[in-house]
Amino acid sequence: MDATLIKKEIMSHAQKNEDIQLAEKIYSYFLFIEKKDYLPWKQLKSFFVAARSKESVTWNELTDDESRATNNILEWTGHSANTIAVILRIYERATPELKEKLQTGRISRYPAETISRLYKGTLKNLQPKVLKMYINYKITNEKLGDLVQELQRTMDNKEQERIMENYKPDELNIVVEKLTEHPQSNISSKEDDFIYLLKEVQLSDLQSLSMEELLDLQKSIETAIQKAVPTLKRSMELVIKEMQKKLAAKAATLN
């Protein structure tokens, strides 16, 4: 093994936050140091756990080669011993799906570490599901931690599904809402008298509408789709025009 090359590769992966490649390269480096074909991840992590306190008994129990190699990794990466331990722990526990998303930047280190705690027995099967939820629903790190803790306390599939369902936000839909310039019901309005606004609604809001209201909303959306940008542009012009009227009226009162 070329020591200069391995140093450059480790430094490069650390600078680019390429945790998966970094973990693999650290593992290869210690295989070379230990002169072994296999090294338990638990043992590899123990070097950096020991390095958290270099006054500890466990640190003093390391061989000269092990302590020197551990210090080299800390120096080359610029990471703390705890951070390296986290990176190695994620790699050891993560499913291929989680590793791939971490490698491509779809998820950062500490949310990945939280999800990787689902590794004992059948809990590991939940990693892809929780990962998908985290990305699709933009779950906060705090809620992600709560979700993982709840899942760790159960082994029942139905209970796990129920827990995950509780953490899914209500589905959002963007609809086009039709507003008339003549809100009075006794005044008939032409299609040109309507403006269209984009409105974010919960799925539960749609569920509360009657069939007639849904049909009316469907027609409004179809009209807006057909006219698209010109319709929404005209709506914006009407809104700005109304704002200008109000500003002019306010200015007149001040004068």
C-alpha cells in the first residue's frame, strides 16, 4: 500500500464529506496496519472510541501501530474521534439504500446515523421505508429521532406501520381557486371577471367538499390549465391594480 496515496485519498474524501468512501478507505488502511485480511468493525470503532480520551486505559492498551494509525486518521481528516466513530458506525449498520443516499448527498451524516440505528434483526428492513419518509416528507431531525426511538421499541409489523403512518404529514395538493371581482351573488359575472389563484390545500380539505363543489373546482382547474400563464398573469395584474388603488386612496387621505 502506498502511504502517500492513501493519505491523499483519505484527506480528499474527508474534505468532500464522502463518508462512505472514507469509511472504506479507513478500513483498508487499518487492514494494512494490522496485517490482516479481515478486521471486525467493532474493533476498528474501538480505536476511535478510545481516542476520545487519550488518558483512558483503553487508549493505553492500543499497540503503537494502532495508536499511530488512529492519530494519522484524525490528523488527515481533521475530524474528531467521535465523528470518525459515527462515520464507521453508519457504514457498519446502513443498508445499501441508505449508503447510496448518503453517498449522493440526498441525506446528511447525522440523519443517516439516526436511521442506521434500525439495524438489529428485522428492524433493518425498516431503514429503506424510514429513509423514503425522511426524504419525501422532509421530516425534521427531531421527529426522525422520535420515530426511530418508537420503532426500536417494537417488533410487531402492524405496530411499526401504524407508528410510521402517524409521522406522515397530511398530503398537500396545489389547486387553483377561482375568485370573482363581483362577490355579490346577485351580480352575474362573465368568465373574464374571474381571477385565478394557486392555493395549497390539505387532502382532508378536498375530502370535506361536496360533489358539486368538487365539480366546480375541477372546472376552475381545467379552465386555468387551458389558459395557463396568460390567465394567471392577468390575475396578477388585477391584484397589482387593486393594490395601486388602495395605495392611491391612502395617499389621498394623508394629503
